[in-house]
Amino acid sequence: MKRRILTLLLCLSGLNLFAQQNSQFGQYMFNGLFINPAYAGYKEELYLQAFARSQWNGIKGAPQSLSVSVDEAVKEESLGIGLIVSKDKIGAQNTLNISGNLAYRIKLDRTETNVLAFGIGMGIIQMGLDGTSLNPYEQGDNRIPIGYESKIVPDVRAGVHYSNEKFFIGFSANNLLSKYFPVFNDNNVLNIKVEPHFYFTTGMVFPLSDDFLFKPTLLLKDDLNGPTSLDVNAFLLIKERWWLGGVYRTSVKLYPKPLLQNDLLARSALGLITEFFVKPNLRVGYGYDYSMNKLSSFEYGSHEISVGYYFNTAKGRRPKCYF
């Protein structure tokens, strides 16, 4: 079974990829810029966020992901600007993504708490394949590169996001342009294709008392070919200092997908997430999730850490950001 899992990871790394979920972060709800460019400037302060995730520990070649982003609202908070850099490695394949993001923010009322934002991101994706990490069944396979092959392609992402003090909803799509630029267009070399990914997010805050807030959220992810993934989260905010919650990840069938196996297990993972305000302007988070499918017999779970930092600005609106 281990050999089959490793073979699967290597296939995901090197074969024609018609469906592939982008880097997965369980703590997406603490900074939506990773999945939606319209989120840029939401916190209305200069904000730096970093994620690091080690997935399926114990399996050779399992995904390793890193993301760093910075964003701020400018022009009387009518514009949000942001930059995100992410790196992902799975098996012999690695991806570097750099994207600049711009959001046009429309304040819908005099209280300036209801905001509708439209965002676009433009950048580049560098896709690479390390042939030395592949172990072919047949020696001399000329479709496997001898060394390291890489190529840079342009990319576009877009999204819309609505929020007020207690509710948010958003829809976004990325990899809208890069699918038309195969990384290795030589039939003698393994080819990697980047397909569009679509994200729907929503969440709400319910005050329970002066010291407790309850926040359920969900994230729906789809790439048109692979399984549609649903993350359901539930959190408590304790004394505006400590987030404590859990996540359940599963797949859902929204529409027919002819290329998808019919016997795949729906349930995917169950986990815990926590984030703590070490200082009013410093957030530190940790997440752990464990597979509920056949991988559970061969891996030791996934670990994820995050750090968020608000730079000192004149706005001083912390701790506004329930989302």
C-alpha cells in the first residue's frame, strides 16, 4: 500500500495533471487573501500573514506548503492592495506563485461597515519537475527529464467579497490564464497543466456573551475535474484573545464528473485549529488534522502554523477582525 501511495504522489507530480487542488491551508479563514484577491485591504491596516503546512507526515513526497502575504487598504480605504508569495512541493513537482492583488472596495452605508469588494490578481507561476526524484519502472524512459526542468507562465485570479462586522461571503477563481500555457510542451517530456480552481466562502459571528463569540465558516473548493471539497469550521473567540475550534473536511457531489472514480470515500479529514493574540498586533496559530480515509493507516496527520502581524498604523482599529 505504501508503494501505491508513493506512486500516486509521483504521478501527481509528473504526469499530465488535469485536476489538482492548489496548496491547502486549514487556517484560511484568518486571511482570505490566499484564496480571494478581493480580500485585499479587508483588515484596513498593513497586515503581514505567513502560513507553513506539512501534510500527511510519514509519507515520502507528501505536500509541503509555504505562503507569505501582505496587504493594506489605501485611498481612504476604497482600494485594497496586496502581495502574496506561495511555494508548494509534492513529490518531484514544485510550484512557486507570486501575485499582486488589487481590490476595489465599495462602502455601502454611512457606518462604513458594509463593504462590497471586487478583486483581481496578476502574477506568475513557476512550475518545476525534478527528474532525479522519480524512480521509473523502466530505465531509460525519455519522458522523464534527466535533471530539473522548469518554466514560468503568467497567471490571473479574480474574486468578489462582501462583509460587515458579523458576516462575510465571497467567490473567487484562480489559475484562469496559466491553463493555456503548458509548462513542458514537448511530447518527449512529462507535461504539467494548471487548471482553474474555484472557491466559495461564507461565515458569521454570533455573540454568546461579553467574553465569547461563536463563528461558523465554510469553504467550498472545486476544480471541475477532481472531487469537490467542503471545509466546515466552528470556532469560539474567548475574551477577544483566543480562537479555539475544529474543522471537518469532506467531498460533496454538486454535478456529474465523468473522470472521477465512483468509489472514493467522501470524508477526508478532521482537525483542530487554534489562534492566540500574543499581543494586540501579533497573532500565532496552529492547526492539526488527521485523515479519515485510507491514508490514515500510513500517515501521522498534518501540521500547520501561522503568524499574523499588524503594523502600527494611524487607524488603530484592532481587534475588529473577526474574520
